Amino acid sequence: SHNRQRLDVWRLSRTPQNAPVMVYFHGGGWTFGDKREQGRPMLHEFVSRGWIVVTSNYRLAPHDLWPAHIVDAKRVLGWVKKNIANYGGDPDRVVLAGGSAGGHLAALLALSQPDEWPSEDQRDLRDWSVRGCISLYGVLEMTGDETHWHGLGHGLRVLLERRVVRRPHEGNQELYEAMSPFHRIREDVPPFLVVQGGNDTLVDVNVARHFVDEYRRRALAPIYYVELPLTQHAFDHTASPRTSSTTRAAVAFAESVSRSRRPLTDELLASYQSPPV
């Protein structure tokens, strides 16, 4: 019912049936931004390769405080799971992506449990799984811990405490950790691609480095990390050789994790020398 609860479905007349699907969330510090403004060179490339792309807005702070942002993001994923087949998409082959705050929402959604942030109209949905997640300079740590942020954590915490959450970190540590993808890494999480600029002055490069290290220690799925030297935040909003290179990496990752899987038949199981995990 909110005017920010709108999404766009991108496809071509020649897009094949049962196409893989990318769901992309825009950035903007959870306070501004629009689905039509960001990531366009990469998203157009995916559509030209036969993908269906879903871009979405979500409610913004300070008018709508946390967790409105992730509630809306989860409703978008639920909508895709229920409806994307009507547009020729395969709901079993969904990859999440986003930049900055959108990268945070995509990562948090990929790492969340099915029963978190429920919507009444989607309580009957059982399959919330995604094939992977692409975080472009995402805010992957939300407590502002300077161990990760190297001097930039104070600015993040001020933004969250004054405009996004409106609750102090002191006394609400569990809430801030629940918002933080870094604190949610488990064994069974999907594959990740993390892209980060080495000269980012909004999200310190060590946020991505520490997330990748923690993921490699805890998760069983693969993670791929691309660190770009001399690169600032939001570098991919315009076409450039750098954007083309990271787009190729995103396409390679998404196509690898979204390939159709062979059914796990008795014959296939019997062919293994030991049971697969």
C-alpha cells in the first residue's frame, strides 16, 4: 500500500522461459535512492544474456524506521518466488544483489532465516532459498566496530542511531548484531561474490575483508572476493572499463550458481563412492 512498495520486472521479448532471476536492491544509506538510478550497466548486461531482473524500491528512513527496509526486501523476494513464473522466470534460480545499503539488504536477506520478518500474505511460502548473493561495496557490518571500520564506524553508528534505527547502540547490541550480515554467517549459507573498492571512503575496505575471512572460516559454500585498487564507493553507477570488468565477474558468478541441477536420483547417489554432503 505504500508508494515505495513498487518493483520493476526487466525482460526482453526474446527472454527464454524458465530464465534465471536477479533481484537487485538500490543503495542510499537506507534514507534515499530509487530502483531506476543504480546498477544499470550491470543489470542491462544480465537482461541481454537472457536473465530476468527485478529491481525494487523499499521504505526509507527516517519516515520509516528499521526494520521496514528488510521487511520490504523480504516481501520482494516472496513476490518473486510466488509470481516470477508468470513472467517467464524460474523461482528456483534466484540470485540477490545490491550496492551499498542495497548490498546490505541483499546479504542480510541471503543470510536470514525463513521465519524472520514475516508478511501475512506470504506466511504460506515455504521456499525462501536463493542460489547466491552479490554484494557491491555493501555495508556488511552494522555495529560500527572500528576493528572493521578503521575510523569510519562512528559515522555509520551516528546515521543508524539518529535516522535509521533511532535507538542507541548502547543497550541494543543484539539488535545491531541482528542487522549485521557479518554476525549471521553459518555453515549452510549460499555462495557470495563480494566486490569492494580499496579507496572507498564510505565503507572501509576492511569491512569486506573481514566478512570474507569470517565466511571462509564458517561457511561451506564458496565465496569470491574482488578488491579493486584506487576505487571509490558507487563506482559502477556509470559505464567504464572497471564497471565492465566487475560486470563480467558478476555474470560469471551468477551463471555458475544458477545452473540447473541434476535431480538427486537413486542412480546418481549410487554412483558416488561416498555419500555427498
